[in-house]
Amino acid sequence: MSANAASNEDTSKETSSGTVIAAYLEMLDHERKFSEHTLRGYTYELGELRALAKGRPLESLAATDIRGAVVRAHAAGLSSRSIAHRLSAWRAFYRWLAERIDLPANPVATVRAPKHEKSLPKALSVDDAVKLMDAPRAETTEALRDHTILELFYSSGLRLAELVALDVHFADTQEHRSEGWLDLAQQEVTVLGKGKRHRKVPVGSKALDALRAWIAVRGEFVKLDPHPLFLSVRGNRMSPGVVRERVKRLALQAGILSNVHPHVLRHSFATHVLQSSGDLRAVQELLGHATIAATQIYTSLDFQHLANVYDAAHPRAKKRD
């Protein structure tokens, strides 16, 4: 075979790999309804798989190829969590591929990421959460908006993407259909979570008071788009980056030195609700977790609270004077 013919064959294989990956990603988008963020992650990881193949058909890769990739990624400093995410994406892709072609075995099936310590989500103490919510603030429309964002994060445990997507009320027109919206009368928000699943989440009384006060002056920021609940001074829907920066700044101003970001408020919400209720299934529903396993990490986070209760209440735990 001439060098030219070999080059053409490699290009054909590379194109074939790209086509099958594109078909898989299209399925994740249209059938599985994956979010844009998740699709970007899968696109990147499957690009890494394609690079690993170096022009070979993806179905020709074996477990030894995958293990070698894991060793190299770990040596290059990629975290165990990131490697596990990569293997999960590759494993799912090969399961899908096996339904379409004669695949001898899933080359990722027996490959595992290096072990890592399970990190617990960080949460504010109840005292710090109250301190943040009750911190003095400027008497401006912008400050009122930012305070309302804090209250809603802590009240309802929303993800950052869910909060910025909220509309002031439900709208369904030719120009715009709401992904998430506020319903003050029902004292709840409807949000579009992971897997493009809608869920309703109650809003607490303090957050409702803040929302009513913000909505009363929100018109000052409304320009071309009347739909977003939270608007910038220029009249645009607030971006995730700006909200993240505002939360961090307000925490520092309140004297909380730890790195506070929206997900910390979500973790704080979950932890404090679980401490008060002990109802893990309810916390799962409120957070929008697809499985209870994702919520069970909060039982570990709550261990110190349970240990304190045990020390105070169990007769065999009390120390003798």
C-alpha cells in the first residue's frame, strides 16, 4: 500500500470515529436531554478518547489502551475524580456502541480510576448563615437584588444555573418560553434542573419578603427583556459569573472568610434541613437529585451533629465526673 493510500485510509477511519461520536452526542442531546454543560463535558472526554485511538477505529481499543491512558493522566496530575468522570463517559459511550455494532467487549468495563478520598461538601454553620443573611447592606436597588439572591439560594437550595434562569413569572410566547419561574402566590419556584427535569421548590418566608421588596423596585432595571427575575443594571439577565462574584463579595463583607459561593449555600440549605428534619428523601426531592445516593453524602456531613446528640443523650456515652 502506498503512503498516499495509507494516509487516506487513516483519514477515513478518523472521519468514521468523528461521525459515530457525533451521533452519540446527538442522542444525548435529543433523547437523554442532557444539559449544555454536561454535553460539553462529554464532547471533551470523547475527544480525548479519539486522540487516544490515534486514527484507529474506536472499537479496536482494548482495556490495556484504556489503562495506559489512566496511568498517563494520573502521572500528569489529573485528579482521581476527573479520571473517574472520563472513564464514566467512555464506558457509557461503549455501551451505546455495543448496541449498534459487533463489539467483542467494552474496553472500559474493568478499568477503574485511582482511589481518592471522598470530599464532603462545605457548608456554613447555622450561625454564619444567619450572619450572612442579616448583614447590613447599602440602601440601593442593586444591594436589595443581591440580598434577595442570597436569601433565595439559602431558602431553596437552588443550583446557580437554576437561579439565573428564573423568570419573574411563567411566560410562553413565540419569542420566549420560561425554563424556570417564580410563583409568589404559591410561595414556590419552578426550576429546570439536571436532565432537563422540572421541579417545584418551596420558598421560605424571609426569602419571600426579600423577593416582594425586590420585585417592587425591579422595574428600574427592566430594559428590553421583561422576563428575567434577576437583572443587571443594564437590563440583561444576570450571568452566573456575576452572581458568583456577588455572593463571594457579600460573604467577605459580612466577615465570613471562607470561600463562599452559590454551591456552598446549596450545601448549607441541604445540611441544615437534614439536621432539623432527618428526612433524607425530602432533601433529595428539594435538591433535585435523581438518586438517593447523591444525597447520602449529607449524612456524612451531618455526623458531627449526630455525634454531639449521642454524647449528650446516651447514658453510656456520658463521662463520669
